[in-house]
Amino acid sequence: MDDDFDLILSIFENSTRREILRRLVLDDSYALEISRQIGLSQQAINKQMEVLERANLIFSVGKEQNPQGASRKIYRPTGFSTLIIDYSRNFIETKRYPLDIFEKTENYLNDNNESLLNSLREINSRIDELMKNRASLIRQKDSLIYSITRKIGESVRDNISREILLNYLELLDVEEVSKKLSIPVYYVNDVVSKFFNL
């Protein structure tokens, strides 16, 4: 997941790739048309579209015949997700949540335009409220990690045990800590159990 997240971040840090995706979200298209819309050479657009295709963010849905030359490869976006980065005083965390929009897409075509717009505003408001609540929880999480980290620093003198505990705070999974640090599960479990009185 970390490698996947890093790849997605590297894709979205490039404004040209973001603009290509934005265009494809609006409608299926091909490199020459996008190059005209964005104002970059077709070669530059092709290069960026290859990167997007390798990252599984776009795919070819076929070819369109071109009366003036070679057929055009038509692209459509895929791999939709929500990306979250928490950069806090005591921890950094990244998560990617896939959006399975093709499986459960709701149809609002029978609703009138005013109703659609009001629904969109309501959803945006609810998302904003969720993010405010999430920010509050992140502040609490940060305070808890700060307190536990201080206790680890004050009471654990063994560097290996300290490393195990700090990684456990990040992962909250004994087996994952064991894999990450290449330390046997029983040893990681023993250190965690003793410190947290489990």
C-alpha cells in the first residue's frame, strides 16, 4: 500500500497529469485532442498518458478511426480513490481508500437540476463536517501518541524494545512490526505485552 500510495502521489504532483485526468473524467478522449485543449505537444501528452496507464489510472477503451491518418487510441479514467495524508506533530500517516464507483453508481437522471444541485451542496457540507470531526480525532490521536512516546522514552532503555514500541504505535499490529523490523513475532509480542500490561 505504501508503494501504491507513493506512486499515486508522484502522479498527482504533476500538473499536466492532473489536467489530463481532469479532461478524461469529463469525457473519453485521445492524446491529440487533449494536447490541443491543454496547449502542449502531442508527444508530451503521450508521454504523460503512458505514465498514467502504467499507474492504472487510465485505460484504452478502443480506437477511433481518423479520416486524416492513423486511428486514435481512446482513453478513459480508472483507479478512483480517496487519498489521505495526516502530517501531525507526532505521526505521519498515509492511506488510500479505493472508490468502487462503477459497482454502486446511483442514477439521479430523473431528478430536476435544482434538486441535483441542492443534493450536491448537502453532500459537500456533510463531507466538510466529517473532515472537521476527523481533524478533532487526529488531534486526540496526536496527543495520545505524544504521551505514549514520552513514556517509552522515559522508561525503556533498550534500543530494540524502544524501536519495537515506536513501530507498534504506528502499525498497532504485532505481526506487521515483526515483518518490518525482522524480529520474531514472539519477541515483539513480549515487548508490547510487558509495556502495555496486556
